[in-house]
Amino acid sequence: MYLEQLSLTDFRSYAQVDLSLEPGVTVLVGSNGIGKTNLMEAIGYLATLSSHRVSSDGPLLRFGTDRAMIRARLVRGEQATVLELEINAGRANRARINRSNPVRARDILGICQTVLFAPEDLALVKGDPSSRRRFLDELLVSLVPRHAATRADYDRVLKQRNALLKSGRAGKFTAGHEATLDVWDQHMARAGAELLHARLELVERLQPHLQRAYAQLTDGSKAAGAVYRSTLQAVLDDDGESSAGPTAGAEDLRQLSVEELADRYVQAFAASRRKELERGISLVGPHRDELQLILGQAPAKGYASHGETWSMCLSLRLASYYVMLDDARTGGSAPILILDDVFAELDVQRRRKLAAVVSGAEQVLVTAAVEDDIPAELAGRRVKVIPGGIDDPDKQ
């Protein structure tokens, strides 16, 4: 799959911009702050409905406007698909597929698939666990779009349950509240089990690709890995001798069905209820889980050098790409690779290794302030980004 045409209206710094693209490598060159990343951000948003730079939609709208439009023409084999996404201030975003009637924004998930490398990726190793959870969930939704609803259901139930726990902390918890909490426990157990089961399967798929990618980007002297740390496991292990029932070993969680995981969550909520009422917050669930990244024998966070940290971040993105390629071989789409201002952050050796790995992708979009930062392995079309638009000699 490749992106043939991108059009933005009132998105970030652009009142209107149109960019024609083609398969292979395209490098967008322009000074820092000129708007290159805004173009890549729009493509990434079309794929994931989230930005790699900000947590809310507000900053995506050009200042003084109340909506932005992203239009894209995607080509897969002989088939072309036109996507339109309207980002609104203060109301739900809407989308259209091939100029049909408007649909929910999340109905377009899975049509445009991207893997985006950016300087912000350092948070995947150095940041708090929420960055790594987001990485997993965004990849999960790209692979299985219905899991967007799984995430939304879990977030909704978590919010309701936390509100009830906070009322208990305020001294307003009654027998009626306790019965209501039992009901929310069941809802959260089911939603949490769905999300946990999907994440565990995904981490298992990522593991060999993460090891492969890290070896490709380095001298291979250290092995890279990832371990999913579930709060469910921790609570059950701590309370193994109590009425919460038998525990599951760390290896066993991956073998449990969604129904079995839901039962374990109900047990864990019962074991944690006193602590949760004292703190007024849900202490067990996928929202507090961790994806621990391992380099050699030590955690990458706190132990990896700067170069190793970059290699681990890039390896996570490459592993995502390889997982998507696995799906593409069975009917999915190969993702668009986006490298947003990454080469300026890397030494010459890592630049060349990364370029050699990604150069064979169906479409690679690269941004750079200095063209000399781009390795020779990424020879291809060059497009100049200027204030407010594109200076493309091919279109003159």
C-alpha cells in the first residue's frame, strides 16, 4: 500500500496544502519549524486517530479555526481508496470512505497503516509505562481495528469504577455502593480481560521481531527482549494463600482464555478492594500494566546508553513493521514507513543500518532539515517544503 495524494485544510500550520507522492523513497527537505512534521503527523493521525506529538486534537487545528480536514488517496494493488477525516473542535470527528456518507472516525481504522519513527520515540524506553502501553494499543488497533472499541469500553468502565471508589474514599460508601461496585467489577473484569488477552498475544508476536530488528541495527552483542508485567499477576501472587483462589504463574497468563482472565480479575479486585477504597482509585488492570524492555541481562530503562536507547526505540518500530508485514502476507496491507527527522539524531553507523533495513519498503517517507543527513541507501525523490506549502519541481 502507498499514499498517492495528501491534502490538508486548516491542519496545524497549513491553510491548504496538497502533496503528491509515489511508491519508493520520498524525502521532504526543509528548515526546522517549516512544517515537515505536520505533514507526517497528519498521515499518522489518519492511521491511528492520534498524534505522536500531542495528546488532544486541539493543537491540530490551525489557530482560529474550528475544524481541520485530512484527505488522502491510498493505493493497494489495483484498488484506490479515498479517505476524508474531519477533525472538529468540541464535537465528534467524522470520516468518509470513497466519498460515501459520513461515518464514525474509528470506522476508518485499519485502512491506512503506518509505522512512524520520530524523536519522541525515546519515551518508549525512557518514559513512564503509559508510553509503552500506548505503543502496544496503537499497534493492536492497527492490526485488529475492532480493538479500538475494546479500549474505549475499558476506559469508560474504568472511569465509572474510579468515580465510585472516590466516593468511598470521601466517606460516602454505603452497602448500596458496594453492590454497585460488584457490578462494575464484573464489567471491568470482562473489558480488562479482552484487552490483556490481546496485549499478551501481541507481545508474543513482537518478541522474535524485536530481537531480529535490534540485531540488524547493532553489532549483535546484546539481545533485546520485552516482558509484559501484569498487575493482575502481581495481586494474585501476593494473595495466593487467601480466598482469592489459586494463582496463575507468570507463564500461565498467556495460556488463559478471556473468560479465565476475567475470573482472575474478579478475584484480584476482591483481594485489592480495601486498598482501592483507601486510595480511591483502581489499582489493578491493564491501565497500570508495564511492558518492560530488556537489553542483555538488564532493563533498558536506566541501564542502556544513549545509542542503545535509540537502537531499542527503532527496533520497537521495526518490530511493528515486521508484524504488519506478517499480516500483509495473509491479506493485509504493508504499512507506509515514516521517518520523521530521525536521521539527525543518529550516528553515521546507525543511519546506514536503518536505511538499509527500510529501503526495500513499498513506500518510505522521510523528513530532514539537512539533505546530507540522509544516507545514500535512501536514494529517491526529493521534495522541498517551504513556508505554507510544497515546492515540487515535478509538479511545475
